[in-house]
Amino acid sequence: MLKYLDRLVETVVGALVALTTIAVCLNVFFRYVLGSGLVWADEVPGFLLVWIAFLGAYIAARDQGHIAFDMLVEAFPPLLKRIVQVVGETAVIGFFVLLGIKSWQMIERVGGRSIETLPIAQGVFMSVLPIASTLMVIALSVRLFQRWRNS
């Protein structure tokens, strides 16, 4: 089931990259060929980039592609190594749980306001925070479970 989730997130990220590219190219065309830029084409790609970054972080977590300082941990005896990895990943999971909760609260407070250039609620763009937090908790929990099972 996680492979389907990974594929879905990868597809969404690909679509967002395509949308961002289209918006930027349209803005360049309108600004330099027609002489007037699209007002929304500066703001929306910035918001989409946040989506791409956060969803990309999930993809990197699933592929174990994040930067890690594991040379020291690899030198530890097996039991200490396992303890340090479990404590570290549990702390990161806790961070993402907190981020998800706080970002949900932020969306409830200000998410109904429209962005400056289009009648789209800010909450649409902010929703990536709880979504990505949930995805990161899933990815890290699966890794933690696999580590525990394989040790």
C-alpha cells in the first residue's frame, strides 16, 4: 500500500512541477511579449514550490535520501546504535506530529483568507503542512518498525 502512496505523491509532485513551469513560462510570455505580466504568476509558483519541497521531503524520507550524520552512529556497538536510531527517529516523529498539530491550528485561524492575487483560500496552500507532516510520520514510523523488526 505504501508503494501506491509513494507513487501518488510522486505523481502529485510531478504535476506541481509542471504547473509551476507553465505558470512561470506564461508570466514570461505575458511580461516580455505582451507587455503586461500576470499578477498571480509570481505568487502561485512560490506556493507550489512549498508543496513540492514538503512532498519531496516525504519522497526523500521513503528513499532514505535525507542527509544523515551516521558515521559516528555506525561506529557504536549494535545495541547502542539501535537505541540512538530509535531515540532519534522517535524525536523526529514527535517533531512532525507537533508540526502537523500546529499547522492545522494555523489553518483554522487564517486559512480562510484569500491570497493576494486570486480568490483562493490561503488554507489550500497551507494544507501541505499537515499533509506532509502526516506523510513524514508514516514514512518514519515504517522505517522505525522495519529497523526494529530487522534487528
